[in-house]
Amino acid sequence: MPKPLPYEYKYLRSSKRFPHVWCPGCGIGIVMGSIIRAIDALRWKKDDIVMVSGIGCTSRMPVYVDFNTLHTTHGRALAFGTGVKMGNPDLKVMAVMGDGDSLAIGGNHIIHAARRNMDITAIIVNNNNYGMTGGQFSPTTPIDAKTATTPYGMIEPSFDICELMKGAGANFVARGTVYHIIELDSLLKQAFDRKGFSVVEVLAPCPTNFGRANRLGGPVEMMKLLKDNTITQGQAAKMDPDKVEGKTLRGIFVDRNIGSYMERYNALCASVEEAAGGMQ
Amino acid sequence: MIVPWGETKLIQGNEAVALGAVAANIEFFAGYPITPSTEIAELLARYMPLLGKPWIQMEDEIASISALIGARLAGAKSMTATSGPGFSLMQEGLGYACMAEVPLVLVNVMRSGPSTGLPTQTAQGDIMQARWGTHGDHPVIALAPCSVEECFKLTIRAFNLSEEFRTPVILLPDEIIGHMRERVTFPAEDSVQIVPKPVPDVPVEWYEHYHPTPTNISPMASFGSGYRFHVTGLTHDTHGFPTRRKPEVDAKMERLKHKITRHLDKLEDVRMHDVEDSRVVVFAYGSVYRSALAAQELLKKKRKKIGVFRPVTIWPFPDRTVKECLDDKDVVLVPELNQGQLIHEVERMTSDEVRVIPLHRVDGYEITPEEIVASVMEVM
């Protein structure tokens, strides 16, 4: 087993909270490592960082990292995070969520956080199902896929997380995978560095539930699927359109700088205070 | 200056709540529009930017109370305002705040239910929802104002109690109190006591977010203060990390209970008028208490004497005082704007010798003094 790099240790509650709850072959730990490397590259102070989560496998992440950490109720990570950011705008707030947490029960909160362009980095680990409760279908379960609650196959279409977030108004939208790890480190670093609402969707395997139900093989085979079934937008542009069909695109889909919520709220306060001062 | 300190004004109950929040140094408001509480959010939308403090209209009530908890963990004293259906949605976050011991103030201007009910009309239907609405055993503090002036004072008290006990506090005006206009004389600013946030003074490495103390109430750091800690809705140890070990689970649950039950003297707040030497007592709260006082006057003219007993703090229920003061009465009449909620607590604390009689009204209108007089005359 590869050892964590020494600098990764200093971001972990390593002496107390491990071993973790994740299954062998789960992708969530890889995302946690990537988050840590991105933060280390940005030289952020641990005291200034708040990691918020909801409920589910991904949402267990905050307990392992040595930031200010907030494990909330199902789907509400972004609502709690909005309060944290407004309560103390100096804090750097990230929300780590699964696909069910962020898009089903938390669907309303994520579209409104994106619309407001609230200053939060949302990291969505998409493993296509609810892992913690035993592999039920989620809003990103592919059509025809088998899960504990789609024993005859999934009939509902899926959300495309990146398209959804683009339409809802996020400042930065990207997709990576836990196989393309250098790329993921870079995407997360850029997302953290943006003002406003930034979203990174990370495709990750759930061999225990989704993989087993759909006979996708073990952890290695599922990693290979991420390698084979995804391409960058640059690769897609050079490829025969027939071959692009069925592949999932990686990379940055939105990178714009429309004023963030906190910028607009601060400007509002300044203007009303000035107007009130003028009246006196 | 937003709060008219020292002045006398004709204002609305909801306005008094908003001013009380400013007086208590509110630092964050999140809410969702709902009748009959909306004026509180509207007024704070004007005041908060003037104070340079954050205010937000969230996408629903669940998001509102969730944002409140986040903001208070980041150090900002927080309040929301809602009514019955929104209060139902907020039960999720209310339970989280109880479990994670996060101070906040939740104003529920009570309207008629169940469900959408009579949105613009009064009720006291959320008394039991305030006590048991969220799942699991949990501590609750709830206060019921009876006047516009009390909306101001009890909002400040709600903030103070939430900080002192590190727990959510629910303010329960009924619609009549929220929308009524009355004269309010504001106190001098320096006469209002504001309880400071319970910040820790230990070195960072010694900090426990739920440090056991003799009072069962622990100092609380904020995110960004240098004390890094974990907060979860899972049952947790004194550091805030999840646990399933029996001694730690028991300790947490006992502490949650005891931080209220061992401070009843600080929380109890009752008003009594001629209770001691009356055989018949009316037990009433909120707007109904005002009718009960008027009924007492009407009955005096008929040379009939009744007492009036009012809990200002509804939860925790004033068990001991009710037993002491009402258990020797012939009749306790409990008029409520519901089909009988707090009456069960009165029955619980009085023996079978005492006739505890309900008076209900659930059509969205007030219980009048005449209705109380008629009920009293029947039993006298």
C-alpha cells in the first residue's frame, strides 16, 4: 500500500480517526488526498478552512481532515455552508457531497447556491448510487443500470451535473475522475482559487454496491472503466464524432467571473450605509 | 439608530421582534417568506445591511435553519422567523442544533393548522410541535409573549438563553401577538443585559467542543478562531467525534437533558394573579392570557373571584410551580387556541381532585373574555 506523503499527514487527524469507513476500492479517499494536495499547493491555513458535508459515504470525509469540519444533515451541506460563509466571510468554505446528497435531497440547495454564485467550492463525488444505505439508485444512475431499488433496471434519465450547474449559474464547473489524479489536483486547485460558486464533479467507483450490482468487476476493473470511458475536451475535439459518442468529457466547462454573492452583498451594505449616512 | 431606546412608540408585535433582535446584537438572519411572520424578515432586510451584517432569503425553511447553524458555528448570533408549515420543515435543523448544541433563535408566529390551515389567522397549535417536533429526546426552551412589548423583551431573552444554554430557543407568539399594534416604551440601552457568547479560554490543544462542566454547559469556539473542531449530528464524544460507546452516548444524552432540567430556576417564568386565594384558576398563555385578565376583571364586577396563572416560559414546563400552586384548586380552566395541548401538562401536574377543564377555539379567532367568563360561570 502506498504511504501518504509526509505533508499529507499534517492535514489528517491521523492519530485519532483512522481507520476510515470507506470500502476497499472506494474512490472517496483519493478525492480527499487530491483536496489536501490542492490546498497545500495554495498554502491555505488549516484554521481558515471549513469543510462542510451532508450525509453519505463522501460526507464522512470531514471527520478525517484537520480543518474546521461540519458534518450536517442529508442534502444540506450547501445551506449550512452558506451560513458559515456569511457568518464569517474570511473563512474558505468547501462542501463535499455525494451524487444523491447534492442532487436529490440537496437538489434545491445546489441550484440556488449556484444561482446566487455563493462563495463556496462544491466537490461532488459521483459514484452513481447511494453507497452508505446499500446501493440504491441516485439522480446520476445511468439508464438500465441495476441497483438495490432498480432491480429491473433504471428507467429515469440522469442529471448531467456539469450542464445543470452551468445552467444554474455557477462561476466554475469542471469534471475529473479519481483515475486522472494529476488532472484532478489541478482542477480542484483552480476551483478553490475562484470566487463565487465553483463545482467539481469527480467520477469515482463504488465496487461494493454499484460495481457488484452491474457486474463491472472489482476496483481495478472499475478504475479501468474511468480510464477508457472518459476523454478530455481537447481529445474530443480531435476525434471522429462517432468515437466521442458514449464517452464522458473531462475538464473545465465553465470558467467565468460574474460577481460572487459576497461581493454583491458587501457592495449593497456599503451603498446603503453611505445613503443612510448622507441622510443624517 | 434602529432601536428607539428610551422612546415610546406604537408598533406591531413582529416589528418588536425584529427590534429585539437588533437590540440583542443579531449577527445573521436567514428566512423564507411565510404569513404571518414575514414582517420580521422584511424589517431585518432593511436593518441588517444598514448594520453591515448578513441577511439572506434562502430557498426554503430547511435551508434557512441550516444556514443559521452554519453562521453561529462561524461565530454569528443568528435568528430566523417562520410559521406553522415552515416550523414543520425546520424540525430537521432544530434537532441538529439541539444535538450539536448550537445557539439560535427560532421565531414561530403561530397560525392555524394542520397543513396550510388558515394562514392569516391565529392559533396556538404548535405548542407540542415545539416540544416534540424533532425526532429523539432533546432539550427545548420555548417562550410565549403576550404583548408587543414582550415581543421585544422576550426576543432579547431568547438570544440570551440560547447563548447561556448553548441550545436553540423558540419564541412562540400567536398571530394575534405578532400582528397586534400596541404602545411600547423602550428601555434605556444600557439597562438591557446581553449575555456574551460562551467563548473558551483554554489553549487550543486542550479544547473540547463539548467539554464536561458542572453546569453541563460547555464554552463554545467558532470556526476560524484558531480552535479547530468537528461538528456532527451523529452522537458524539466530548471532542465532537462520532461515538457508539455506551458510556459516551449516555454521557452526551444525560448532559443534553441536564443542561435544562438542572437550571429550571433560571428558565421558569410564570405570572400569577390572585391564584393563591382563588378556588378557580384560569391557566392561559399568549394572547389568551390577555383575555383571561380581562375575564378576571369582568368577573370581579359580578363579585366572582378567579385566579390567572400564566407560564411565560412554556418549555420547560413549570412542573413544580403548577403542582404547588394549582394542585389545591377546585377547578383549573385551560383556554387554548387549539384542541388541547398544554392542558395535558396541567393535568399531569394536578391530582384527580382538581377539575381541569378545556376551552378550545380552532376557527382562527381569539378566545374572548366573555367566552372565558361563560366557562367559569358554568363551573362556579
